[in-house]
Amino acid sequence: MAIDYGKKRVGIAVTDPLQLIATRLTTLPAHEIWTFLKDYFSKENVEKVIVGYPMQMNNQPSEAVLYINPFLKKFQKDYPDMPLEQVDERFTSKMAFQTMIDAGLKKKDRQNKETIDGISATIILQSYLEQKKYH
């Protein structure tokens, strides 16, 4: 599972059992993440959670870590046995936007931030799967 955690919304993506393809699962308001995770983990087998971690061009964390770090801390407290990995999420929103253009989405549809967050989570997970495959 990949999580693109934002101040307002959270994009979530999952992969198939063979861990080949990442798929957008949902985008939900940030305040609903804990209820969602509790329910999802009770029903599905999740091997690891990948969280996008925002970095700047100079490899320093961006200001978004002010709300992501508390999320990570609470996640590790609530789910101490769930492997958690942070990956650089630089450019995922831009890549998501370009993906929507390439897919032929109308301008109005491309302005939907929920779609961008869901696609960003999918890109984070697919990139992770590709790296894992080649390392």
C-alpha cells in the first residue's frame, strides 16, 4: 500500500498479490485516514506501507513534513508491526498531472485534486515496485 499524505487529502494505492502493478484505491479527507486504515487492515493483507516523503531539490525535507511527521509517528505507534517505508515523492504531483493530460482528461477533470492525489499515490507505489524489482 502507498499513501500520499496531504494536509487536506490522502491518496491511497495498492498493488496486486504479485506486486507488479499499482492501482489507485481511493482518495479521502485526511481526518478519515485512521478509520480507513483500521478497516482496511482488518480486511486485507498488507505487507508494507510506503509513504511519500516530500523532499526539496537540495535533498532537504520540505515544509510539508510538519504534518507528515506526526502522521508517521502515530502510524508507527498504532501499527508497530507494520513495515513502513518512506520514499521521495518529488515530482509525483507533476507526473500525476501529466498522466491525466496523456490520458486525455478534460481540463475540468484535471483540476480535481482528489484525482491528482490518488494518481500520485499510484506513481509512488509503482516507482517503489520498479525499484524493488531491479535491486
